[in-house]
Amino acid sequence: MTQDNKDQRHIGLFGATSIGVGAIVGGGILALAGVAFQSAGPSAILSFALNAIIALITALSFAEMASAFPKSGGTYAFAKRVYSVQMAFYVGWIVWFASIVAAVLYALGFSTFAHLVVVLLWPQTEAVISRPALQTILAVIAVLYYLFTLTRGAGGGGGQWINTAKMGVFLVLIFGGIPALFRAPAGTVSKALQPFFHYGPEGMLAAMGFTFIAFQGFDLIAAVSGEIKDPGQTIPKAMVYSLGAAVAVYLPLLFVVATVGIPEGESVVHLATVYPETMLAVAIENYLGRPGYWLVVAAALLSMLSALQANLLAASHIAYAMGVDRTLPAELAETHAVHKTPVKALVVSALTVVVIVIVVPGVAVAGAAASLIFLISFALTQRMALLARARGAGALDSFRVPFYPWLPRLGLLLCVALALFQAFSVPTAGVIVALWLVGGGVLYAQTFERRALVADAAAEAFDPDLIKLRGRIPVVLVPIANPENAAAMVEVAQALTPASVGRVLLLTVALDLDHLATAQETVRQALMATSDGETSLEALTTVANEPWKEIGRVFDIHRCESLLLGLSRLEQLVEERNLEDLVEQIDTDVVILRAPKTWQARTATRVLVPVGGLGGHDALRARFLNSLRRTNPELAITYLAIAKRDRTKLLQRLDRVAQDEVGTGTSISVVSDLRPTAEVLSEHAQEYDLVILGLQRQGKQKVIGEVTLEVARRTETALVIIGHRS
């Protein structure tokens, strides 16, 4: 860890625990306790206890992931390192929606208690204020208020004073019920808890589904893990302590409410049915009087608003991170010029909350949908923890889940089982989540995928460990016919797949047994030419009378990811149609190198990237360029486009391409020139060490275009010609 990273870590154990306590304790139980008792009766207490166990198992997996990858971002950041970019999108899409739906829940919860306050203070307004539309408006106003404050740079969570106030209120509510317990006639407590399973085990499971969201919030500790000191020790402790604080509040409070908070002759189910959203306030009034009622209302308003703010902030940061990675529109990664807040991400997140507030029929459905979506995201995190450990993630001092792999597997099973039960028991929640996932899949495939793949390829090039953590061992097949260009070929191959994570397979093909010795000598000379003490290579010699078909056969057997060809005469390749036939046989990334004998990739200082049509090779090009930059940070890259007419639009497009593929530090050039394209490119190519061109498409085939051939004829500059798989 660099000193700079250490300096950024300013949150200690108390601060990290406060983040968890602030996010967990309060809003969930105040909004959903009534729904839980209505669904399960007294066994709702057990529902909360079982949810706490699932949350604890999940928190341990979060702690391991955050300790292994101590960078801010939470679940989405983990997914980027363990899953493919497509799967990372789905995880980010789910987690973004989870924060959005949680914000919906707390906006509706605020509306409920704000309505209650207005009616209590001004009873004459009840007929007007009780209209559903007006309650929805109250929720929308709260969302829009926090949208405004957050865009101005205000932080989330409500501060330490809200934490202190909330915990103080809950302690008063709990200990205020103890005298009532002692005053209660003999048998009152046991009678109040009978029948414990009022609606059987199904009711208890239903209550678990409704209220799982009440333990959400420990994941926000992982979301800021890049700012936490000593993450291997601090993160797991903070998560356990914050969950412990929630359990220490929730279970005693629910027990007191279910026993001495129920009027004589009534049941907890009846009270929860009559007052599903304010049940706790009504029950506490029965043993603490009117002050207790107002205490709950005040705590609820503070808790709902702080939780709403925190979840809006979390949603916007997820959208911002996905915008940076191009898994959502890049515009979401734009920040305010003064306040540096992700304004567009905030606006999109808040407006989505507003739409769902209008559509969702009430707190119960919002709670069910929020719990369902968090269960799905937590199941994915359990799976990520299993995969990351199996692939060797994390340093020796990072936290490790105990009883691996059985505990993460148990957590995964419990989250999936409860999510399935929830989806079928509350169909509206299941439909909301299903529509969100299907809509996200369509949007990604149609709108985001191309740019996301480019950004992801660039990320893998700069951080090759990503490839290893994702479980890939890419193989580059390099047919060698001339040992003199072997060193340059291997350099390019290692830009496509670093030796630390992949394999470079050198192949020589003998036409018959009489030529076998010659082929073996060729591969021996190639290995000697590339023997630098650092390069790890594999060599293979085969016998076949059709070398191009043999290349395809070896490619398939070794499950290669890309093919690198070194050719000095591109015209012969075109005339014999060998490339077209090979690419038709295998679906692969193809890279062709034409370079002078003494050329070396590591000594290249200036690279020219002509951009023409919308070819599909941009992800492969991004991987190659960023691999070169990783080994040579001073490499100067210029993107060039030739304008025949409208220069402005082409300049904008070229800038976007450069930003997606390489980011900052590149230069772009749009030249207005009516001469033939090949002539213009050849003239500019003379000033560079390397020119990167793309294979063209003719129908379904990839071919070397006439422009590329003409540039090859006119120049001696090294050329790399790339074509991404279909």
C-alpha cells in the first residue's frame, strides 16, 4: 500500500461502526414492525432474530471481500473484480435498485409519520391530508429536498448526533417497558405470546421476507472501505458491532411491545392489523403514555429521513461508478463544477425513486421489494466471496470468513431460499424486481454493452490481476515461421495477455516428417530470441500438410482466446484468402503484426490510431493500447480521423472514442483532407513508431482492407492490424 493510500484512510473502528449503526438501526424496524406482527404474530420476534443470523453470515463475506479489495464501492466494486463485465453490470444494476427501493421505503415511511404528526397537531386537516395522493406528495417532497441538498455537497447519514439520539430513544423505549413487565399480572407475558406461530411457519417466513431490509446497512461500511484504517481488522469488527447493536435494540424492543404494549383483551396481530405502519408508536403509548408515542414519532421521522438521505447518496455513487465504467451512460460520471457531486447520477436516482413512490401501493410492498432485492445482492456477494477465495484473492493479513467454505455456502443458500419464498409470497415485489432485471438486460445489450466492454478491456490491461480473479487463463496462439521476428511477436503477445495471468503458445507447423527437424529448429531459435529471463513461453511443433487448418485445430484444442500472426507480405495473405478461411473456422480475436526486423514494442514512444467506421475491434484495441501504457507510461497515443465534410461531429466522436479506450493523456486530431485516405494515413504514419489499424468486414468475413494494404506498401512503420471476435 502506498503512503498516499494510507493518508486517505481516516475512518477508525468507531467511525466505521457508526456508519453501520446509523444505516441499520431505526427506519427499518419503525416502518416494518407492524407488517411483521401482522404477518406472523409473536413469531415476528424470531423472524428478526433469524434475519440477524443471515445478515451476520453475509456481513462476514462482505468483510472478507472488503478486506481483500479495500477500495470504496461495495458490492459493485467486488463484482467488477470477480465477475465478467456483463455480470458486474447486473450486480451493479441490482445494488443500485436495492438502494433506490430502500429510499422508496424510507420516503413512504417518512410520509406515514409526517401525516400522523399533521393529523395530531391539526385534527381538522385529517380529511384532506389522509388522501393517498397527498401522502405520496409528502414522500416526493422529501426525495426532492434531499436531491437538492445532496447536489449542493451535503453528506449522507445524518451525523453522529442522530445516531446518539436514536440509540437514546430506543433505550428509553426498552427500559421504559421493564417496569410494565414487572407490574403485569402473572401469566400476562406468556399469554401475549400465544399462539407464538400465529400463522404457522409460513407466516414467520413471510415476516422475514418483509423485514430483512431492517438489517441492511452494514454493506455501507464496505462501500467506504477505501477510507477505513486497517481494513483487515476494522471492517469485520465494525460490521459485527453494528449488527450487534441492531440486535440488542430490536429483539428486546419487539419483546416488550408484543407483551406489555398490547391493550388487555387484544392481540398483537389485531393491533398490527389496525395500525400496520404506526403499530410501534401505538403499542409504546400503552406503557409510556403520550410522551412515549411522540418519542417514537420523532425517532421515526429522524430515522426515515437520515436513511432516505443515505440510500439516495449510495444509489447516486453506484450510478456514478457504473457511469465511469460505461455500464451506465458515461454522462452519469459527470460531477458538479463547484461541489464535485455526481449531479446527473443523483438526478436519475432520485427521479427513479419518485416514479416508484408513485407506483408502489404502500410501505409493505416497498419493504418486500427492498428485502427481496437485497437478498439477491447478498446472495451474489456470498458467491463472490467463494470465487475470490478460490482464486487466491486477498493478502495474508486480510480477514477470512471462518468455517470456509461451509459458512458462505450456507449464507448463499439461505439468501436464495428466502428470496424465492419472498418472490412468490409477495408477487408484486417479485414482479417489480423481475421487470427491473429484464429491463436492465435489454438496456445493457442495446445501449451500454459496447462501451462497457471497451472500458473493461482497458481496466484488465492496466490491472492484469483482474483476469486471474475472474477465473480466466487467456491463451494467445502465436504461429512462428520466421524466428527473426519472434521477439517482437512475443512482446505483442504479452501485451494481449501478461505472462502473470495467461499463456503464450508458440506454434510451428512442419509440412511433413522430412521438415520436422527444420520446424523444431525454428521454434528453438524463436525461444532463444525471446529468452530474457522474464518471459514464460510454451512451444508446440506439429506436422500437417495444411498449416492454416492446423492453426485452427490447435487453436480449438487449447481453447485460445486470441491469435497473433506475424506477416511481412500482407498481399500474399489476401490473395490466398487464408485469413478469411481461418477466421471463418474459429471465432477469435485476430492480431496481425507487420514490423521491421529490429522493431520492439517496448521502445515505441509514439502510436497512431486511425479511426474510421464503427468496427467491432475497439475493446481489443483498448486492451492492447493500455497494456502498452502499463509497461510504458510515457507512451504518446494520438487518435486520428480524416474529415471529408463535417469536422465538428467527427471531432466529438473521436474524443469519445479516445476517452473510452484510453482515458486522459491522449491527443486527438481531425484533419480535413480530400486526398485518398490511404495517402493521408501513409503521410502521417511516417511520424510514428507504431500504427494500429483494424480488420474490415465484408459481409460476415473479416478482411484486410485496401486502405491497410496501401499503407503497408507505402510505409516501413510497424503496423498492428486487429479484429475483435464476432
